[in-house]
Amino acid sequence: MRVYWEDTDAGAVVFYANYLKFFERARTEWLRSLGFSQEAMRAHDGVMFVVSETRVRYLRPARLDDALDITVAVLAQRQASIDVAQRCLCAGQLLAEGTIRIGCVDAGTFRPRRIPSPLLQALT
């Protein structure tokens, strides 16, 4: 992904909270690459995914126009949540890294629900 003006502060450096947006977009594309659309899961399975916990460590700044690589790796999976490790790199240099816990919830009530089995199977 590319860093745009809207991602930066007055010094043309990525605002720290935007790394969470980058991580979110990468997780969405990662799920798509596995054959799962979050909108389809909401509409057909009645489930949504919510972030329940984050931890991010910032090492170096990303700047305007940088091309970033964002990685996603499963650390742990449970019946209703997944922990992922994510990294933000620019030209192979680590800029930020974090762990994110994603919970599966009922789309109507926001109560915890089991992750659909096809997705769990795709993660193993």
C-alpha cells in the first residue's frame, strides 16, 4: 500500500494511529486471498469480526509516498477469536509491528459466535 497525504501529519510522517488502518486493510485483503469476504460472511453467516485487543510497537516512521508491505500471520486461533501478528515494512525495513486479537461476533447482537468452520479450516 502507498502512503498518501491523508495518512500523514504536518511533517509528512504517517500518524501513529494510521498503522492500525493499514493493518485492518491488510487483514481484509488476506481474508479475500483465502476466499472469504467479510461482507458475505455478515450477510450469509450472520457474523462479523471486531478488534478486541491491540498492541503496536513503532520503530521507524513511514513517510509520504512510501510503498509499504503489511504482513499477516496467525499466532493463535480459538473458537471465537484469532490472534494475528502484523508487520509494516518499507523496502524491507521494519517500521512497526503488532499483535491484534480479532473476535467473531453475531452481526445483530455483537455477542461472541464461533468462527465459521470453513474459515477455521482455511487457517490451518
